[in-house]
Amino acid sequence: MESAGVPQAPYAADLREYLDSWLWRAARTRQVSFLDNLHERFPGLPPAARRRIDDFVRYGLAEPWTLPDAGGDVLRLGNRMYHVGLAGSWVSYLESERTRHGLSNYQFADPVEWFAEAYAARYDTADAPRQRLNPAVREWFYDELPRLLDRISGKPGPSSSKVPEAVTSSPAGPGPAPEPEWLRTALDRHLHRPAEDAPNLVTNAATTARVPKALVDAAGERPDLWVYFHEAKRGAVLGKLDRSVIHERLEQFAQAGVRPLVFTPGRPSLDVLSVLDTYRATLLNEVPAGLGTAWKATTRSRTDAIIQSPEITAGLLDWAVAASGAAPQFNRVSESFGSLVWASTGVREQHRRIASEPAEYRTAENLRAADEMAARMPDSAMAHLVKPLLEFGPVSDVVPRFVEAAREGRPSVLMGELRRLEASGQPVEETRKGSSTGGLVSLVEATGKGVVDPATLGEIRFTTGVLKTLDAISAGQWDDAQTFVTEHKGMTDPGHKIEWARLIGERLETSPIRPSALDCRT
């Protein structure tokens, strides 16, 4: 958003999701009426940012590749130019490629046109068009295209010197290296394996018959590669839930030291592509092609390395792995951490595991793994709850109790835990830094990761504000009730605030925060 000139704000996540949905619709229908609702839906959006979005969409739909500057600053994000291509989807390309190696303006209308003109230039009888091509493109046509066509068609051929090692030796999987026990347990519990002779293919599809037979066959021919098939409606843009599920799968496999290929009949959104970037993964999705469909591979950025194949073959899997490049170096997690995060069915079972074997789970290695996972999954409550679970450990079940409680019951859960912490003299890790509520604040904030509902976000911000203020009162460092009122007014419903005021009144005979909480009226 910032690269597009739209400042970060509390509504940024909601705005991003709104635009992600409507930009794809606008590309297909050429309808931009949603732009007229931006001011009403996001009243806090600055006028300059609103104009930036408006210009970007309208120019992007107006065939800007015909212009000498391809839309200039209006359509430039970073070093790439964006517009809606001939096939009715957003595309982008490096501006420097058009400036230095472009053959015509029309070449950049769509990836298919780019390839067509580059192919024609490569085999042109005149030398000038061929010399205009990027040297790397010329080399690809000379050396790689023949091998690629042989792979896709299933023909045997010499292996390419340019194919990364990942094509021939995956770091883990059912072939060269056994899958960790925690991964096997997690996959068997939460996913499905469509075929016994392709145990490296897993899916979230309720009916394994929905997995293409060609994918089952191709995966069976490449037992050293992991493949995840994500069920979705054909051609539909993958939504927030799809993004979350794909993110969890890629993180899960990354913790086992592997990187799967992702297949889906749906269409990747910008948010899904951002997830691919974290893991340098390749996604192959089904797209219309002539009278049928084809499979399009996308790696990280939209045009980083794309191929379209009419069918799924083992050769296509090889190419997709090669296109992904070198895998990022993530730390493989311990058996205890993997089973805690992925083989459990919820926070209650996770707490029971820790309570039964605290020495096994509450290790420095696992705490580090929890931090690394949370950093890679900033919008995942599941990922961020692992650290509080480990910190509170076997002595308190406050994490599952808070997660399971209804809104009106959550204040009493937190206040009861605060009393226990103070009485025990053994607060969680964060409280050893001088805060009696730090661990509870982390717990509350973890439950808000990925939330876009304003009412829920208001409850979370109000609750963390109360906890931090209670800490300041205990330390004798709080005497500004008006600031609390100003910062938290309208954040949650009156019933929630009254319950907090009641509990605070029981805790402190005279508390400046009690009337302040009541004064934060909606």
C-alpha cells in the first residue's frame, strides 16, 4: 500500500482486502463504480490517496501500453508498470525491459503477446530484432526452450545445467528423506492423501476425487517432491480464508525443511502472492485457454517466471521447482514443537501437552521457533498464541480459557490470572521485565492477529489499554484519566466496559481508571 502512495492506517488491512477483491472484478467487467464508494466506506482515507487509487484503476483499464510512457508515474509501483492485460487480469513488467529491450508497445499488452513477439524476434531473418532482445531471453530461447518442451511433453532429454539442485534432490519428503513424525501425524489428522502410490500429494479437498488424476500421476512419478492441492472454485479469486490456509501449509512444510508446489483451480490474489514471496514458492492455478483450460505457474512476483501448460505432467512439476529458485534457509523445528503446533487440534490440547511434559516443550529452542513463526505469519492468531502458551506453561490454562471465553467473560479471565500472577510471585517471561501484565497483553494482542472486524479490534485495543494502565497504576506512574478516555473512546460496547469497571472496582478501592472506563462511551 505504501509503495502505491497510500499511507498505513488502522483501516489499511480492510482497504487492502476491499481493493484486492474489486480490482480483479474491474479487470473482468471494466466496471469501476466501486471507486465512487471509497470515500463513504473509508472516510479516513486522505483525498490524495483516494485520487491515487482512482487514477491507477482508470488508467490501468485504458490500454496504457499504447502510450509512449505506458502510463508513467500513475501506473508505476517500484520498478514495475501495471495495467489490465488483454485477457482481463492485472499484469506487470519491469519498466527497464520495455525501455531497453522492447520490440513494440503492443508487446507489453499481455504476457502472451510479449512471448509471441519475443519468439518472432528470436527466429526473425533480420538480426536487429534478435539483438534487441535481452541477452538472457535470447539464451533462454536457444538453450532452455527445447529442454522445457521435451519435459512438458514427457520426452526424455538431457538435463539442463541451469536446473537448480532442488529439481533432482528435494531436502525432505517421502523419497530421499523421511518426513518428520510430527508432520506425518499432522497431515494424516488434518489433510487427505488422494492416492497410496503418491503419498507426497496432500489436499484440503473434502473429496479426493476433485484432485486432477494427472496431478496424482505426476506426483507419483516425482516422489521426492511435495505437492499440495488447495481446493477452490475454478476461476474464483482466492479469498482471505484461502490465503490463511495456504500460508499455514507453506509454514508447516517450511518447519519440516521442505517447500511444496501449490496447485489450485482458483486464482491467486495479491495477498496470496505475498505469501508465496515469503517462502519463494510456486503456485500453479487453472486458467481458461481456448476451448479448455491450462495450468499457469506463478513464482513470487506476478511475472517473475511464468509458464502455461495445457496438462499436468511430471515435467511440469520439474519446471515449477526449477522456477522457484533456491529455497530460503529456515530452521527445522524440533519434534516437540512440530507436534505442539501442527498435530494438536486447538489451544486446549496444546496446553495439555505442555502441562504433561513441560521440560520437553518449554525450551529455548522452541521459544525461538515460536518467535520465528510469528514473524513469518504476522496475521495469524494461531502462530502468535504459541509463545503465550509456552510462557504461561503448565501452571496456568489462561490461554485456552481466554480464547474459549465469550466477550463478556474475557475481562474476568484476565483479572483472575492477574491476581494469580501477583500472588504466585512467578509471572511469565515478559513480566520479569518489570511489567505485571505484559504476558497478558501479548495474549490479547495475539487473538487480534488477522482480525478486520472493527468491533473485535476495538475490544482488543480497549483491553490492552486497560491492562497497560493497570500496570502503570501499580507502579504509581498513572495520573492522566483524560488521555485514557480520549484514546479509548468508542472502542468497545458499554457492557464490556461496565464489566471491566466492576472488576477494577473490586481490585482497587479507589481507582482512577474505573470512572475513566465508564466514560469511554460509544
